[in-house]
Amino acid sequence: MGKPFRQFRDRESVLRQARLAAVERIGELAMREDVAHVLVAGDVYDSEQPSPRTLLEPLERMRQFPRVAWHLIPGNHDPHRPRGLWDRLHAHGLPANVHAHLTPAPVPLGEEAVLLPAPLTRKSETGDLTRWMDGAESPPGVPRIGLAHGAVAGFGTEGEAGNPVDPGRAERAALAYLALGDWHRTARISARVWYAGTPEPDRAGGQERGTALLVDIPGPLAAPAVTPLETGRYRWLTVEEHIARADDIEALDARVRGLGGLSALVLRLRLSGAVSLADRAALDARLLALSAALFHLDADMTKLVARPTDQDLESIDFGGVLRHAADLLRALARDETRPPDERRQAEDALVELYTRVAGDGGPQVTGDGAA
């Protein structure tokens, strides 16, 4: 909660509201599936100093589902520090169905299970805070459920620095299930260890759809049944396309429109290849139309090169001053002794010149997707 989306400018508030709506969606799914407990594995808040309104907004959404118990732990974005946000929450008063677990101690979940939380008190820990679960006492025959925030060692660098978690913790601590937070995508580490991901996506190249995990634990030794459930409103997708001719532009347009749900799609489009000025102008026009159809389009064209043909240059001017300018810009764009940014500027200027003189003179989509 409170994550900034400044790159979206006037639509930032829409994405922030979607994160609150995801809380309500989780509550609705919990009611539909007759779920008694929702576990939130850290990073409830994006920063340690949320505004008073941001602090309370998710709690008020959770309050709307009194039959569901919500269990929260601090993560690396919102660690539990003295006089920090978690103390502010307790000072204000949590709803009766919301529980903030700030110490590593067993918590009975009725008579059905025991929760073993591993809250963070700093942004980065060098030791594994789940280690205490190995020796934690619990009633015999009752499922033990771990709740932690960190990066599973040996599974790449998905998480942020520090806060290691032993991927074998479930077996070492006799856990029926270990619910993890930190990674921004749903990931199965083992039958008993999962990252739920984020209920509303928040970054390009991360999770495409927001999810929560429905976890059914039939017994302390039985493997849990884990089912991803969609919770997000917006879909974040990264697509790479190679463009070489006009037919590729048509195909690109058709593929993007075929994705469906365009008004809720945040698309990062990475384009590569080499095209004529005429095709580049046609591509710009298509991207402008797509940007109007999508919630947000970020078109990365740093690897797409405009290669003007003789016909392109003659369309600008056969032999006058504009043709002379075009020839100079083409020479600058091809001069490999020039810095890459200068060559890109010359190329962009050549495309702009072609569009204004030979094209329709309409508005263009820049390399960052802004119209």
C-alpha cells in the first residue's frame, strides 16, 4: 500500500486504488471458499512512513470481512522498528479480525493449526529468521504453518538483498506449509513452500496477473493443495517484437489487440529491427492508436533503427534544402564514431522530418510510449 507509480502521471491514483480493491477481492474470495485465515507475508506497506490515510486504508477493507482473520507480518519495506508504523497501528487500534504478528512466537489458529511468524525488524537480515521454527513448540498432531518474508537461497536473485530463507525449512521445522513473501511473482519452491506473489502487479517484467494462493491443508503430514486465484485488476505484460517491414507492423497490431482486456493492460513493448522511414512513420501511427486503447503503453524503441531509403529521402525533398538536411541527419545517424545518444537523436530527427514533410504531420509516439 502506498506504492508510487509516478511514471503513470495522472493515472497514478488509479493503480493505487486498485491495490486497495485487491484487498476486497481477497476478502470476497475467502468468503466464497469458506476460508478462515488470510496470511499476508510482509510488505503490507511500500514504505516505513505511510500517510495516516494510507496506514488505515487496507485495515478498513479487511474490517469489512469480520468472519475472516487477517494475519500480517512486517517485511523489508515495512520492518518493525521502535515507534514505527506497526506501533502506530497498535496505538490507533486494529480491527478485531486483523492480527499483526511482531514477535517470533507460536500463535494458535483456533484448534486447527499453529502459525509460526518470522517478522522482520530491519530491512535486511544476514541470518535466516525462520530458523527459530525448528525448535518451536506446538501441540502434537496440529499442522504447523510458517509465515516469512525473504529470498529462498539457491533460487536466483528474485528477492531483494539479504533476508535469506532456507528452502528446506518446511522439512526441518516439520511445517505443513511455509507461506513466503518478497518475490513479486507466484512461485512454487516445493510442495510445502510457495511465494504467493503480489495481489496486484506493480512492475514490468514481474508478475503478469495479481494472485493469491488458496491453500488447503488436510493434515500435519499431508501435502497441501495449492490453487492460485486471480485477484488483480490490471495486467502487466512485456512483449518483444522484431520489425523489418510493413507486414510486421500489421502483425504486431493484431497480436496486441488480440491480447484482450486492453483498457486494463499495462504493456511494455520492446521493439528491435531496422525499418524504412515510411514504415517507421506507419509504426508510430499504430503505436499512437494502441496507446489510446491500452491503460498504458511503454514502447521501447532503442533497438529499432530507422534506415532511410532513397525513396524516403526523395519524399522529403528531391534536391532542395530539406533534402540536404535529411542527408546530413542520415550521415550523423550512421556515423559510428558518434556517441549512441547523438546517433539516436539524429535518427529521431530524420523520422520527425519525414513525418512532417512526407507524412500526415500528426502527433507521434516517442520511445517511452508518451504521446
